[in-house]
Amino acid sequence: MLHAIRNSSLFVKLVIMVSLALCPPMLLGHLAGSYFISKYGYEDAENTVSSVAQLAAESPLVVEAMRTRQPEAYRQMTAFLETLTRASDVKFIVLIDMQGIRLFHPDAAKIGQHFMGGDEGKALEGQSYLSSARGTFGFSLRAFRPIFDAQGNQLGAASAGILSSDIEAGVARLTGPLGWLLALSLAIGIVLAVLLSRTIKKILFGLEPHQIARLLEERNAILRTTREGIIAVNKDGTLVLVNEMAEKILRSAGVFGPLEGQPVQSAIPGTRLDAVVREGRPEYDQEQNINSSVVLTNRVPILVQGEIIGAVATFRDMTDVRAQAERLTGLSNYVEALRSRSHEYLNKLHVISGLLRNGRHAELDAYLEQIIGSKKLETSAIAALVKDPIVAGFLESKYSRAHEMGVTLVIEGHGVIPPLSPKGSHALVTVVGNLIDNAFEATIYAVEKRITLNIENIPAQAGGYDELVISVSDTGRGISDEHLEKIFTKGFSTKGSNRGIGLYMLLLTLEEMDGSVEIDAKPGHGTVFTVRVPVAALAQGEQE
């Protein structure tokens, strides 16, 4: 994740950084609000159950009913507690005697049964408190209050409770809007981050930091390596740029010291850069005298969005310019030398013609080797890997074509092409020929023009070879996924009309020989065609 962010664009980084700066305070605010709302919800629930339990325990109706156990008193107590339950929003009010037996419960079927939860003990000892336990309605927050008669004798205890799920639901209703507010705040923050990032990118002309650094490095390298002196001033006539060659030329003219930041008129005598800034007119091929040293200079105003913000001058010492002109006058000598070389080449052609007419083939071979170089390395590679004479001769012709096109053709591998039948030789020439020709076309515009033909064999269990594997790779531009599915279609070609037959014929030939072809192509990284053909199919008909 960090690696992906590190490699992302400046726009993405700015959006992430601004969003991360906004998120923590927003999230902390949301958590703090949720915490206090939740705390308030539980405190309100505690106060409610405590008050209701207190009202039930101190009600004269409740005390009278528990003291006398008279039916009429019970009826009045039941009506009072049911009304209190509805009015107070508690889930239940329960009365128990000193043995923990329910005397009142919202569910009449539970009356007479023992109190559930196991947390009533302290209430029967005369204590008032809050507790959380699981009862007949589920897990709840409940308050206990002891019940005493007028003489101070404890008659039992009253318990009022609210389900924990109801408390959480109430808290959720209050915190829900906070969640929406947080989401809205984050969305607004991200939108602002995007707008800020776009503004910064616009100021930086859409460039990434590494692109800016690269441009600065390239600018410094160009200024450092150029043979011309380059100086630039801003609209106030202050020098803002002086490259190394400019310093060297100016030093030879007697101008020393740090120049950047100095007024151009006082630093460089005779310059007209300040006038170019004022007038906005370029001056080309002007001679300028600097302390008796003459330079040839060009002065051009710098315009940004139609406004002149400065001027730049390039110049060379007139001594160097004159020396260059003198060297150029020697071109006539080179032309004469080329004319002589052309006569010599014609003479060599005459020698070749004479040897050929006289049948002196051995001398002709020696003479040709002397002129165009030896082909022994290429021939030995073919001889070692190709035993079929037709295929060998065909590959030698491809070597010649490669030399004409300036392509490096390499034939290598650990396998061998055995002697084949005439039919097999013709089939292999069709297959390999189309692949090499396509590779030639693919490498026309490549920087490195290289084609590799690799020959391998898959041995058979009974001896000999079972399968011939030939791959042809090139350093061309590769094949896009869009074209990859169509290249074997008859008539399909990216090279113009009346094309698209070679690979179609290759596929037909392989199908006839029970062979197959695989393609490994990556746009911009070349293409590899791998052909697999059974050796038996290539040798078939050898005795015919």
C-alpha cells in the first residue's frame, strides 16, 4: 500500500495528505460526540429506573398491599404500577418479597416465581443500587430499592428496568445524524482536497515532482555541456543565469567575479540585453566587443503569456567562429576524396567481372572475402544446426537480407534440423520464412535491430527426435492485444492493403503438419513466435 502511494502522482498524494489531515479531527469529533451521547443515554436510563424504582418502593399503595396482602389492596397496587410503567417508559417493574418471590410482574404468569437474574440479594438486605443482568425480558439495566412499612420493617424490594437493547437503540437514534455529518464533512474535505490539488498541479503545469527534478537536471546538463555561452536577465535587467561556457568566455575577456544577481549593464560591458527587454525585438548574429574581445551573439526577448519577462543571449568567441569557418572550407577536399573512392570501387567491380569471365573461381572467392569479409561464422552456425540442405541454403539467403537491412540475425540453439523430405523442407521454409520476414518488418524502426532464430529438439523415448521446436524473436514494437487475435486471419494486416497472407499460410502449413504456434508479444518489447512440429511429419515422404 505504501509502495503504491509512494509511486502515485502528485495529485493523488496531495488528495491523500489533505484528506488524512482532515480525517483525524473529524473522526475524533465524531467519536467524542458519540461517547458523550452514549454516556448521556445510559445516565438518563439509570436516572429513570432509579426514580421509578424509588416511586414504586415508597408508594403507599405498594406498602399497604405488601403489608396486608389484601386482594383489594393488590388490585389498587397493580393498577398503579401498570400506569407507572407506561408513563415512565421502563420495560418492567417487579416487586418481590423477602424470599425473592415475585409479588408483581408485567407478565402475570411469572408472579409467584423466584426473581431471575441473581442480583436481588443486596436489595433484600436493605440496600439501593443499580445492576445489569439477564432476566425474563433479556439483558437489562435495573434499579433496586427496598420496601419498608411505617415501623421500618422491610417488606421486600422493588425493581425497575430498561432493556439494554432499548438503551442502545435510543443512543443510535441520537448518534445516527453524527455519522451522516461525519460522512458529509469527509466528502466536503475530499472535494476541497481535490480542488486544492488541482490548483497546485495547475501552478506546476501538471508536472510531477520527479518530472520537475528531471527537467532541472536536464536544464543544468544542457547549460553545462553546450559550447555556446548563455546568459539571461529578468525584466529588471538583473542577471539570473550564466552558464559555464559564458563564464569561461567572459573570463577570457576580463570579466570576473560572481555575475548572477548583478545588473547586466555593470557586469558585462557593451551588452544590449536591457534594450531587448525594453523594445521586445530580437537581435541575431551581432558582434559585441567586450574589453577588446569580440563575440558573435544572438539576443532574444523571453515571452510568457504574451508578456516580456526577460531576455536571453547566446554567444561564441569570434575566434572559434572563424576557426570553424576555416574547417568548413576543407569540405571540397573531402568531396574530391569521395570521388576518388568511387573510381576505386568501379575498378574493383572490373576485377570481379574479369575473374568471373575467366572462370577463376578460387581467386574470385578469395578476392570477395577480402572485400566484403568472411562468412565463415554464419556458415558454421548453419552447418552445425541445420542438416537439411534446402533449409540451410534458405537461411544463408536470410543472412544476406539481414546485412542489407542492417539487422543482426543470430541462429542458435541446442537442437538440430535433420534431413527432411522435399515436402517437409518446403513446409519448414514456408513457416520459418514468414516468421523471419515478419521479424524484418517489425525491426525496421527499432533502435536495436536483432532477430534470433533458436532451434531445439524434444527427444523421443525410443531414440531420435520426437518434436522440432523453432522460435523466432525480434526486438520490434510487439503486437497489441487487439491485433493478436486477428493476425492469422486471411487478409488481415497492419501494413496496408494486399497483405495478410504470410501468417495465414503459416497456420495452414502447421495444421497440415500437425504442428502448433505460440505467441509471446508485449507492446514495445518485441515478439516471440514459437513453432512446434513433429519431426515425423517433416520427414514423411522422404522415401517417396
